[in-house]
Amino acid sequence: MKIVLRSHTLSRSELEAGLSLSRAFFPEAQIEVEDLSGENNAAGCGVGIIHIDIHYPDTPWQIEGNFRGFSCGTKLGSGKSSVILNEEQIKFILSHPYAGKEDKRKLLLKRGLFALLVQVAGHTPPWGILTGIRPSKILHRLKEAGYSSGERAASLGEVYAIREDKSQLLQEVVDIQQPFLEDMKSHPQDVAVYIGIPFCPTRCSYCSFPAYSLKQGREPLEHYLQGLGEEIRTAGAWMKAGGLTADSLYLGGGTPTILTIREMERLIALMMTHIPHREAGEFTVEAGRPDTLSEGKLLALRASGVNRLSVNPQTMHNRTLQRIGRAHTVEDIIKAYELAREIPGWVINMDLIMGLPGEGAKDIQETLERIRALEPDNLTVHALAIKRGSKEHEQGSTQNLGKELEGMQEAVMAAVRSMGMEPYYLYRQKHIAGNLENIGFARPGLACRYNIGIMEERQTVIGLGAGASSKIVDPRDFSLVSFHHPANWQVYLKRWRETQRKREEAEKSLAKHLPPLY
């Protein structure tokens, strides 16, 4: 299937704003914009094509459109639509505190295009016209702008066309996040520090992150740790000089627990010595692969100050683990989790993925039952997103579960509620299965501060290591400057000083405009 968006009256940039919205309706289709200077409705034989022509009249409150479907030159169907936004929608969009002049015009366009696409596709995406990663940002901004809870709820449905259950979910997440964000705003000198270890035992078939296997030996990892240590020392000295303190540390990957006990102890000791941090702050380690865990390593992590741990099964079915390239079994997951649970003093998270190859609603239900028996403190549930760079994408895999995915998510919500958990952060991804979302759940009082800060972009994050991102956040308006380390660990070792220089310049520039305590 191919979808072509065309218009005589819209700029290419405005028309392109409808691309991601169109993908929400037609996730497997090839979608593009086309210049209408030459009329050509012909389609290649065997190719289904839908032309959507959009007219934007002199009044910006009306979107007119028509669509025509062809295959081998044969007309498949057609339709027309004239969408007029109502007074409340127009009023809200024009006064929207989270959109500039150009963004407001695009918002009007997307709201009108949405109504046309509903007619073309015959269904409505759960997140309406929203296509960004962080939908909760909208609610936070509206709340800060003085909109009442009723006005915020109305805008989610009336303007953004978000389905009611998603609107309620979003509002629940925002309410739980609020005290964390208020604390971050009042303590701008507190930052999060992320340290990345881009190595894994094997590469999962769905993974598009930079991660390197150690099948050929540990020399690359040893070389990498040496360079990472230099950045930790340099960044730590800069943080001390600038009065910055980490209230959360996050050791991620890759698979950090691929390190030996001795390597892990050295790295953590280096972090604790050089990075200024709150003694009672969070310290999270991703222990995603149970085959990298042992009782000795878990004891060493806890003794080093780690107080949050992620043991990530993704599924509790051996056939799926083998299919996606994991080198462990369900029994290994349970053993690793039980070893960790015997050690007191930390919060344990588990990750699951809905829509893994070959899995349906019955499979996710069985996985949830086994997870419930383990009683983790946090549970993060992802909807599979097949991205470029992953083996699944290279093999041409597609997500075709359709409505079954929503049934899976209903099962997830029922299970986490029965476990006494509540949703505390939420985000979306490109190509996400079922146009759904990823949600982090936690037992009351055990939400992860780092996850909230980085997802809502309300706290400065210092990213160290290959593929890590740094975000210098201005606490006055939450604008930010981002810097990214190269994903290739060898290139990172050559260029990390350049990124450090940019971080220092951005922070110095920001400090000039903030109170002396910053």
C-alpha cells in the first residue's frame, strides 16, 4: 500500500507534518508527499495507491479533502470530506501555551486531516493526532498555564482526539509525576548521570541500540572501560566546579552486568569517587540478561551502593527467547530474580515486551501470571517497535497483530492493578506496535526518579559513554540543549572530549541567567 499526500495550498513543510499522523492510520504503508504541479494518478500494476488531496481555504478553520484509490490504473474507491473545526477547538488551539505560531497552524491542519483520515481508514488511532514521544508534556504545560483539570481533559479529547481511556491514563501518570517535577524545578543544581556500557552477550533480534558482542574476546571492553574512566574523571571534576550533584545514577547499556565482578567494582568505585552525588540518591543498574548474573555479582552490586536493579525477561516463553536471540531460559530468569530478591535493600524492576514474534494474547497472559508470582516492585511494559538497524527490520518482519495488541494491553493493565502498581511514566516510539505506548508501573512510593526526569525532560542529564545523550535543561522554561556521543565505541573514545567541551559551554551560558545558588 502507498499513500500520497498532496496539496496546492499547503507548503511542503506543513504537508510533511501530516506524514507521521498518516502512519498512525496506515503503519505498514509507504507514505510520502507529492508536488501537485503535475497531475498523475497512475499507479504501477499490482500496487495499491491512495492519493489524498488536501485544500486549505482562506479560512484556516476548514480542511477540505478528497481521496482516490487505484491499482493497475483501476479506480478502487473515492470519497470527499469538508472538516470544519468547532469554536472550542479553534479557541483552544489559538491560545495553546505549548505551540508557537507555526505549530498552531500545523495543529489546525492535523486536526482537520485526522477527520479525513478516519474516513479513509475506517478506524481511529488511540492517541488521536498525537505522534510525538512524550504526550504527557502537553498536560504538564497546560496545568502550568492554569488550565483546570476539566479543561485539560476536554482538550485531550476535543482537540487532540485522544481516546478517553488513554486520556485518563495520561492524567494519572501526570498526577503521580507532579511532586517529582516540582522538586526537580526547585533544585536545578541536582542532575541525573547516565553511564553507558554498549556491550551485550548476544544481540536481540528487535534491538536497534548500539551494542557490541564479546564473542571475539574482552579486549574491546577493557579498552572501552579505560576511556570511559577518563571521561568520568573529567566530567566529575567539571560537575564539582559547577556545583552540580547527581541525585540519580543510572548504569545502562547494552548489558552493564556483562562486566566481571572486579570490573564492576572498579567502575562503580570510580563513579562514586569522582561524580558528586547524593548519598541517599538513586543508583540503578540494568541487569537485563540473567545469564550475566551470579550471587557474587549481585552481592557486589548491592555492597557498592546500587539500590535499584532491572532484571528484564521480556517474555516468559523459552521458544520466544530463542527466537529473539537471547542466550538464557525462563528458568535462568527465575533463578536470577530469586537470587536478587534474597538480597535486601533494593527496588527490582522487570521489563516485558508485547507483540514479540510469534506471541499472541494468550502468551502475554501466561507471562504476566508468572511475573505476578515473582512480585517485582516495578514493571515496565513495551509495545514492540521494529526499527531500522534491528535484525527484525532487516528480515522484513512486520507487526500485524492489530486489535489483538490492545487486548494484550488490557491484560497488562488488569495484571498490574492486581499487583498494586500504578503507571508513573509513559512514552511512545516510531513504528510502535498498534500505535500504542510504553508504560512504567511501580508500587506506591517506588517510582524511579531518573525515568521521570529523563522522560519529561525536566532535569539536566549528563550522559557518559558511547551512544549516551546529555541534555542541559533550563529550569525557567524547560528548553534544552542536547549533545550526543557517537554510538560507535571506538569513535566515542576519540571524540568524547569534544562533547564535554560543549556541555561545559552550555552549562556556563545557562548559569549566567540563573540565581547564584545554581
